Amino acid sequence: MPELGPYAGEVLSAYAVAFGLLGALVIVSLWKSARVRRALDEIEARREPRRNG
Amino acid sequence: MRTSSAILPWVARLAILSLAVGLIWGFFFTPDDYRQGSTVKIIYLHVPSATMAINIWAMMLVTSLIWVVRRHHVSVLAAKAAAPIGATMTLIALATGAIWGQPMWGSWWEWDPRLTAFLILFLFYLGYMALWAAIDNPDAAADLTSILCLVGSVFAVISRYAINFWNQGLHQGASLSLDAEENISDVFWQPLVISLVGFGLLFVTLLLIRTRTEIRARRLMALKQRERLG
């Protein structure tokens, strides 16, 4: 850990805020992607027998 | 979709690599500034996020114009997918700027031209996302959000050039410049450029993921409507 001196709180909190927001954005993007993909797979699987039949 | 699924893992890996190199280099291996002390380490987050906030709006403007002129659905879905990323980047720039400003200026916030323009840009991002969420008809939502994007572009330009328009306010000039004399010192510049590349690649990665999600969601909506009609 580098010596951050009297501004350690400011520097560390800036990094914590940025990583927190970026992490949340990545997690939400991946979660929404998985949820939509699952729903699409389900509906396409339901339609498949109808199309073949 | 096939092209994006082929390039996505590579862009994601490059984004993680360049972010790791840029931020670790900047945080652990650069000296303190003689005036700003260790707060200069905030630059590796603040400048890339602020740059991306403006550039993402510019990208949304281009894709929205493509929608308006050519009615190309993927282009407007890319703009919709980019908005939450842009809003997050703007929020990071505002938050890290406030945290940096407090010890340097003695204030978390000042109604400085650049700061104010950035706050308005953030509100435009929120408005853009709210408008998409408020309108059920996707084509009408695309039309109205494209117009909003056009209006908001004025503030994106002001955010970038406010410091040149009004020679006042607390915010310093650009940290990166093509003019070597105006640039920050090499010791800070090198990791900063790598962080900038990392933020850019992270944006491309998230944009690909989110645009693919929007395309799938559009297909899902169409299939559900078809099912309902029997």
C-alpha cells in the first residue's frame, strides 16, 4: 500500500465509489442479459414443437 | 450477433487487462503531486470517466441520428443500451470530482461552468432513460429519445469546452492535450492513457452485452405478442 498521507480517506473513498458503481453496472448488465436470454430460450422452446408439429 | 459474440470475450479481456495495468500503475507506482499530494491518484478515475461520459453521449447522438434518418433499429437500441453506462460514468466523474475538490478547493461543489454542465448532462442521461421507460410503443420512444439526445448534445459540448468558453471557475483546463506543453507530466500521463483505454474498452464490452440484451428483449416482446394473438 502506498503512503497516501493526510488525503488517504479522500483517495480511498474515490476508488471505493468508482469501483462500487462500476461493479454494480457490470453485475446488473450481466444479470439482465442472463434473465432475458433465459426467457427467450423458454419461449422459443415452447414455439418449437408447434412449428415442427 | 455472431460477430459481437466472437469479439466480446477479447474486448472484455483487453478491458480488464488495461484497467488493471492503468489503475495499479497509477495507484501504486506514481509519485504524489508536489501541490495536490496523493489526491492526484484520483485522476486515473476522474478523467477517464468524465471523458467517457461525454463521448458516450456523442455516440448516442450518432446512433440516434442514424435511427432518425435510416430507421435502423439496432442503432437506436445501441443508444438505449449506452445510456446507463454513460449515466454511471457521469456519476463517477461527479463523485470523484467532489471528493477531489473538497481538499483542493475547500468545497465539495461549486457552480463552476464545467461542473454545472456536467450535472445537467447527468440529468439528461436520467431523463433519456426515464423517457424510454415511460413510453410503451418502442418506435415512438425511439423518436422522442432521439430528439432528447439531440437537445442534450448541447450540454455534452458545453461540458467538454466550458473551460474554453468561459475563462472562469475553479476547474482546471484539460489534463490531456495534443499540445505537449499543456499536458500533465509523463509520469502521470502514461498510466492515465492506459486507464482511458481501459475505460473505453469497458464501455465497448458493456455496450455489446447490453445491446445484445436489448435485441433479445425486442424479439422476446414480439414473440410474446404473437403468442397472445394465438
